[in-house]
Amino acid sequence: MTTRTQRLDDLPFTGRHRRLLTGSGVGWALDAMDVGLISFVMAALAVQWDLSSTQLSWIGSIGFVGMAIGASLGGLLADRIGRRQVFAATLLVYGLATGAAALSTSVAMLIVLRFVVGLGLGAELPVASTLVSEFAPRKVRGRVVVALEAFWAVGWLLAALIGYFVVPTSDDGWRWALAVGLVPAAYALVVRFGLPESVRYLESRGRHAEAEAIVRDYERSAGVTSAPEDEQPVRTVAEVERAPRGSVWAPNLRRRTAALWIVWFGINFSYYGAFIWLPSLLVAQGFDLVTSFGYTLLITLAQLPGYGVAAWLIEVWGRRLTLGVFLAGSAVSAGLFGLAETPSTIVAAGMALSFFNLGAWGALYAIGPELYPTPVRGAGTGSAAAFGRLASIIAPLLVPVLLGAGGNGLVFGAFAASFVVAALAAFTLPERAGAVLDER
């Protein structure tokens, strides 16, 4: 007897999959744009409001406090009320909060609103990757999820363009940049009414008629004849409610959970510590605001080929090897960036760091949802993301301390060490390329 999830797994990649990927990816890009913009806003406010490094650190870190809470709550809610519902709600929350942040009149007001923004941002990413992963055909699932993560580079590139062309134009340039963040609030309607709910989630809640309708829609898009509905296995609502939900720390999952949390912590620490501070670090090295923003834009461009190569390798090498190699490449690149002194070496090392780091992010988002069964898949990816966000809180606060103690060399040496630890943990994760997602 063929289940609905098996029918989905065996389909070719169709226009329906492409629509889901693009629809989720736009939300993902808007998320990245918001995170990226704050780095340019920080550099501008440091000059306009004469802020100290401590104040800048809190502006950079407070959003990640919200993201840590949001990632954990978002994953839990996604397992209980649905992937699509939570996805749309997160876009609405952080879009409205970002727009309001454009009206900030003080550091305190900006910090409070950035915390609210973080709540929405943190919840969105693991939920969106779980939704796409549960629809993607088994043979190309990893590649599809990396393609989703590649939208992050598009969003960060948009942030760099806005930072370069809008922020330096006037004293209110940073306000206009943040005002663009209202776009996700409108896009929440597209997600809510334009994207399907996860079939695996619907079945886990006993909503079989809805699940069947969605599977048949995807089969029609692939030209596949649907199986008779009475052949589908059905669990009653009572059976669903009685079924144990499990835990990400169950004996069969605890090792992979621990390793995944270490990877998330290491990659967050290095990525956000480096890229949130990047424009400000370049200004501190003597480059003017426009030049530092221009270098950041060039460095950001390297994210796209990083994702492209990772998307290809993840089905050739597998998830674990791709993730481990890209983390190792990130470690080497971070070390080289710490030693770079001339504009050409700074840009070259920065582009290498972008290439390997973002390729690693793509592989990480691909491997996460595959490690857990349906009842705890959202919680598993969300809790790992939440733990990783702790590092994204610590890193921006730690950068000024490390700079004072040993300059750029010590800062990026710490990031390189973090990447090494993450790479070692990645090699202990199980390889799930081509595997069927576990139901329970």
C-alpha cells in the first residue's frame, strides 16, 4: 500500500514544487534582507548618533535574542498549528516591527523593536525549510532545500544594494532602508493563501481529506494518475492524539541532536560575528562609509556561487561531507581574512568566506529536517536554530572585546576556531541523502 508521503516522494520536480520553492524563497530573501540591513544601519548610526561600540553591539545582538526565542517557539507551533500558518505569522510580525523601527527616535526604541523583529525572523527560517523539505521529491530534496537557502544570498545582496545606494544618501537614509522592511508584512498574505500546508502535518493531525487533495494536485501537475482514495491508510483523530509525540532527546535521536546543535552554534557564532560587524570593521580600518559598503557588496556577491556549488555537491557527495568541507573552507577563509591588510586581499578573503560559509548554511538547512520524524521535525530544526541563535547573540557583543585584545587577527582567529569545531561535529551526523523522511 502506497502512502501519500511516498507518492509525494516519488514525484518528479514540477511547476508546483517550483511555485512552493519560489514562494517560500521570497519570504526567506526578505528575512535575509532585514538581517543584512542592520549591519549598514549600525555603521551609519555610529556616525550620526555617535554611538559607542557597546551600544552598537546591543543593536546588533538584540535581534538575535528574539530570534533564539522565536526559533524555539516557531518550531513547536509549526508541529501543532501547521507550517504555513506559522510562516505567514512570522512574516507579519517582523515586517510590521521593521517598518516601525524606521521611526525610532532613540537607541532604546530601536533595540526594543529589533527584539520584536527577531521573534519573527527566528521563527520563520526553520519553519520554511521544514515545509519545503516535506514537499520536495526524495531524490532532489537536498538540492531543493539548498536552493531555498540560496534566496538568503538574494536577500543579503538586496540589503547590500540598499545599504550602498540608500543609507549614505542622507541622514534619514537608514530610516528609508528599514521602511523597506514593511514588504514582508504584505507578503504574509501570499504565504497564507498561496502556499499549501504540509501533507505530513495534515496527516499527523488526522486531516486526511485535505492531505489527499494536496497530493492529488501535485500528482496532476506531474501527469501522474492518482491512486484510489480508499487505498490510503487512515488514522483517526483519536489515534493521532494518543500517539506519543516523542522528543529530540530520545535515545535514538540524542546524538544527532547534540551534533546538530554544535554545528548550529559554531556557524552562527562565526557568520553573524563577522557579517553583522563587517561594514563597521572596514570603517574602523580607515575606509570611508561608501567604500566599506562597496567592499561589503562585492563580498556578498560570492554567496550566490557558494550556494550553487553546495546545491550540486549535496546530491553528489551527500549532506555530511558537503557540510563538513564547506565549514572547513570557512575556517581557512576566516583565518585569511584576519590576516588581510590590503583592499585586494580583504575583498578576496571576504569573498572566499562568503562562498564557503553560505554554502555550509545551505547544507545545514538541508540536513536538519531529515534527521527527525514528522511529529518532532519542526521542534528538532527549531530547537537547533534556537540554540545557534545564542551564539549569534554572543558574537556581536564579543567582537569589540576581541578587537581590543588582539585586533582583527584575534577576532577572525576565534571565528576560524568556531568553524573547525562545527566541521568536526558535522562529520558525526548521519548521512540521509536519498532517505525517506521518517513519519514516527
